[in-house]
Amino acid sequence: MTTEPGTMTEAETTTPEPEFLTRTRASYDAIAAGYADTFRTVLEDQPLDRAVLGAFAETVEGRVVEVGSGPGRVTAHLAGLGVDISGVDLSPAMVALARRTFPRLRFEEGSMTALDAADGALGGLVAWYSVIHVPPARRPAVYAEFHRVLAPGGHLLMGFQVGHEPVRHTEGFGHEISLDFHRLMPEEVAEQLESAGFEVRARMVREAGPGEKTPQAHLLAHRPPVVSA
């Protein structure tokens, strides 16, 4: 293909992928099998977490997507509660693993920074320990994307570790990785969600359980319904 002098090809004008997405994808591709095996029963050990997921299942209506669905265990748990849900994950290895483990459910590759969904197409969105890999400066844009794809009245459920200091892991399950974990403060997350147009409906913080180093937070918000005049 030839181009006119002074013009740029499509490849040259494509915006490079943010580094954190590239590193996160490569890291989870490397550790997918070990991660899935280690955390396969994590929900069985956390009744409070299951209660939050259950409350979301009773509240949400319509199609739901879990962003950062990993090996699919939370997507499958919510499907078992009657939720019409599919999963999206950055890591091809995680998506392949989830498809093998839960063949009746739908899992696709994708990024929470640019979801493959029309404006207002979803009744619910779950970000269960997945926003923790997004750098602080990019988080408001992610919350705006969540707001975009949710229908008025749609619900958002988030889970994350509580704290201030980020942690970078360079080794995991016997593999070299480069994975950042950003601990978040519930009040700051709530403020940013409200700035994106959400209303926070509930928040829960529980103390660290076995194998956890920090308290854990779960937050339920919704996009306010349109009020007719």
C-alpha cells in the first residue's frame, strides 16, 4: 500500500496500548493455571463475600458483565444465582481456562478501559478485584466507561483490598511477572464513582481473613434512573 507524502498509515496513527494493560495481560497469561488452582475455593471460605454477591444477584436485572473475570469462578457463582452474566478478561489464557471450566457460560477477551458494549446496554457490571490493577490516574476514565455501558437504574458491584500503598509483584506461581496491585480506600472510590455519575447504595469493609494482608471492601452503586418530568 502506498501513501501520499506527509500522510501516516493506519498502523502509525494507532494509539499504543497503555503499558499497564500489556504488563497485566502478560502476567496473568503466565500465572493463569496456578492462580485458578490456588483460588478455586475462595468463595467457599468467605460467607460475607457470598452475601454481597447474593444481594447483587437479587437486585440486578438484565444482562450483566463481569470485567476482569479471570478463571470465571465469580461469573459462575452469579450465574448459579440466576444472573444473566458473561465474563470479560484481558488475559487470553484466563479466558481459555474459564471457557474450559465453565463451558456453558460466555467469556470473551476485552479491557474494562473500552468495553465492547453499546451505551446503556447492561443492567449490571461486576468488577471483583479487577480495578486494583488500574493506575490511579486512569481510574476515573474506567468509572466513566462503567457508567456509559450501564442502563439507567443499572447496578455496579466492586470488590477491592483496602489501603493506600500499591504493591508490585515480580514473581507469582513460579513465573516472572510484573503486576501492580493498588489498594483502595472505600471513601475515595465512592467519591470517584459519584463524580462519574453513580449513586453509592452500600459499602462493606470486613477484616482480613486467612491469607489476606489487608481488610477487604465491597461497594454497590447504581446509575440513577431517569426521572420523568
